[in-house]
Amino acid sequence: MPGTVAVYFADDPRKLYQLKQWLPVLERLDEEHPVTIITRSRRTYAELETPLRKVLAPAFPDLVQLYESSDFKVAVYVNNSVHNFHSLMQRRMLHVHVNHGESDKVCMVSNQVKAYDRVFIAGEAARRRHRAALMEFDETKLVAVGRPQLDLRPAPVLPASTQRTVLYAPTWEGENASNNYTSVDVHGVAIVEKVLAVPDVRLVYKPHPRVAVSPLPEIAAAHREIVRRLSRGDGHVVQEQGDILAVFPGCDLMITDVSSVGLDFLYTRQDQPMFVADRYDDRERLHTDAPISRCADVIDSATIGMLAETVAARLDDDEYRDARAAVRTLYFGDLAPGESTTRFLAAIDDAVRTRDAHLSNTTVEVPV
């Protein structure tokens, strides 16, 4: 199997969104270091559309045989799947964890990162996140590369409008209770109701891909009600599919949860006001765990009643503009558009060269 970089993805299609956001960046990487995507699920392999090489290794012996017959130098991982440890058995590669976003969710930091040779992060906020969450972690593994996906500029998808546009982009409920940051079931319908009461505003609803298929009755019901209210006409938009980066250009204000899309909006639309929803009604915890909330209005049970008035006020007077500039630097440094991709490519190139140097300097002592 030809290729320098193996991108290992073991999960079923429900998590393909984690890989898909990396595909344009990986296509750019492929120009310098040939990339092969390794899948373990037959359904994922069938559904993955990409010009990159892809291979299916459903059973562990298949994966072992693939690695033994190939000369991959670097393996890249876009999530914390437990199946990643099947791939980590390969000792002739450097293993690089890149994750699938930059956010303040608990799931963004796992003890699993200790198993990788290098961990690519966005910036200082992620470094602090690892330091606070992990014991005896070697911080020299962390490599700040920014957020290469945000260098992409997909064509805008929203129809033109003379109205000011508010984007509501909630996250899903997560794999477990500790990773549940969604506002859909707690405040979602009320958020929509309040925003629709703001004069001359178009509301765009862009939920996380897994909100619409949530098995939780409260979230499923709230999602259906939101869609019903926005489907009455009046120019409002339900945008369940597609790249959220293509939605951002037409938006004047964003409402979201603790998630990666809030930080993506901060990076790409720093001049636009933001709201962050807090399902737990714990402002102190929110400000500690998610610094982005310090430069945004917070939606909780105490503030939801005045949301229409607050949204109208922020559209006219964005009082957190200067604070957002400082917080953006905390998360991403002072990177200009395009520089994250440059750093990412350089970091992968360094990993390739380091791997080759290790192998060329390795000697095996045979006991006499």
C-alpha cells in the first residue's frame, strides 16, 4: 500500500463528520506526503467519498497485515476512539492525534493522548486544558498548529437577505452525561421563540448532525418543534446538512453551546457578537471551563426571558468586541488566514523526518 501518512478512522458512519472536516486539509497534505485513509467499518468505507486513497481493514489481522506490507511513516487520528489502540500497536510509525475540533468540552482531553507521540492543538487554551485535566502528562508532546480547517472558505450557502441574520447552532447531547452541553432540550424552543420576536431578523437553525437523530425524546421533540416553527415561511432557514463554515458568512450574530462551532465562529467572524447557552445554570463553572463565554452573553434560566431584548441590543451595540479579540488570541494565537495550514503541513513534515531519523539511527543488538 503506497503512502506516507495513514489517517486511521475506526468508527461507524455516525461519526464520519469528525473525519469529513479534515478531508480538504488532508487533500492538501497529500500533495506533499501521500495520504491513505484506513477504515474498519464496511459502512464507513462505503459512505466515505474522497479522492484520497482509502482502504478497509475490518478485522485486526487485516490491519496488522496492512501495516506489515506498507511503509507508513505517520499515523493521524481525528478522535479518541477506543479502537485507535489497535493501530497504536504499530511501532514503525509516529502516531499523531489531531482531534476533530477545538472546544472546551470534557471529551477534548483524554488520558488516551498519552499514548500518542505528538498531539496537535490549536493554541494556548488547549495547552492549559491538558495541563488542568491530566496528571503526569508530558506537555512537550503538544504541538500548536492552529485550526487548519478554518483556512478553508467554502462558498456561502445562505440566500441573500435584507434582514439581519441570527444563527442558532446547538451541539448534541454527547456520548454521556458529562459531555452533554446541548441547549436544544432545555432552552432550544424558547431561544427560537425569543429570536423570532426580534424585529427585522432572519433566524437560521444549524444543529449538530446528531441532533436530528437523537434517541433522547426531549431533544427529538424540541428539534421537531424548532423545525416546525421555522418552516412557516418568513425567510427563516433550517440548514441541517452541509458545512457550517459555509453558513457563517451570512450571519450577524451567533447563538451556540459549549462546542467547536462557537470557537470556529470566533476565529472567522471575530467582529460579530455571540451568545453561549448554559444548560447547567452555573455561570462560574462556565466561565472557568469555557473562556469563550467571558466574551459573550450567556443564555440560562436567569437570562432567557430577556433574550429578545438582548439580541436586539447586541445587533445595535456589540459591547464584547474588544474582549473577543483577546479571547481569540488565547485559543488561536495571532495566526492569520492560511498560517494554520502552513503550520500543520510543517508539523507533519517534521514528524515524517523524525520517524525516518529514528529508524536510521536504530541498531538492534543481538545477544551473543
